[in-house]
Amino acid sequence: MAVSYKKLWKLLIDKDIKKKDLSTQAGISPATITKMGKGGHVTTEVLLKICTALDCQIDDIMELVPER
């Protein structure tokens, strides 16, 4: 299984939040946002910070998808 953050990117668009702003609000580095954009793995601490900043649940920002 692979991790997809498509839900996060859609949520940012819906809330009119830029990735740079998310980085600041959540207290995470821009490099972490870039890593997520490439489908990389991040810690649960990072996911918790994002969910707290966006006031959402973890399944609102990510999902597991079968690998091709």
C-alpha cells in the first residue's frame, strides 16, 4: 500500500490555503510539504500538526491506496 495526500491538497484548495501558509500554521518545514507532495512518508507527529492546524481528522488529509 502507498500513501496518498490528494485529500490534503484538495482540502487546502477548498480552504484557500497555500502550502507555504500550511507550513507556517502547522509548524512544519517546507521540505516536509515537498516530501508529502512526492508521496513520501512523514511521521504521525507531522500529520497531527497538520490536522490540528486545519481542524480536521487524519482521514481528511490522507488515504492508503494500492500500489501499482
